[in-house]
Amino acid sequence: MRALFLFFALWEAHEIGHIIAWRIYGVKAKGIMLNFWKPLGLGVVFDSDRTMLPINQQIKATMAGPISSVLIGMLALPIDPVFAKCSIFFGALNLIPFKGSDGWTIAKTSGKEFV
């Protein structure tokens, strides 16, 4: 049960980081999606087209998820070391450009696609 709670808490914190950043740039989110039928079917559902923003804003908002994961992990370290380490690991892992990750989105947005 603890593992399930950790997963959802980490995922929510990560996605809320994205939502806050996109809001700063004027893009509204409909909500957060969890799709068990699609690999890495986790993410934010948007009201408007976020690709209309300048590339640097798209990259910053995409990085906000992993950054929020790392920051929350650092803050949680004295309270719950297991949660903190998982959060930091999850944030760092998500910056690696594998298909479906934020790192992949950043690479595609910047014009550097990886296989």
C-alpha cells in the first residue's frame, strides 16, 4: 500500500509542477491523466495548444515536472528518506530522453530527436 501511495504522490507532485509552469505561460490544463492501456500513459491534459508558445517556454514548462520532483525530494529528505530518494530518482530519470519521458519531449522540442 505504501508503494502505491508513493507512486501517486510522486506522480501528482511531478504533474502539478508542469501545470504551474504551463499556467505561468497562459496554458490551462483540464486535468491529470492516467492511462493504463498506453505505455507511460501519465500526464497533463491541456485545454489549449501548448506548441504555440516559444520553444524556450515549452522546454521550461516541460522541465518543471522533473525539477519539482527533485525539489520535493530534497525537502522531504529529513521527513521520509524513502519518499525523498524515490522522488529525486524519478525526477532525474525523467530527464533521460527515452520515448515518453520529459527528456524525450525536451529533445523533440529543441529539434534533437533520439531513437
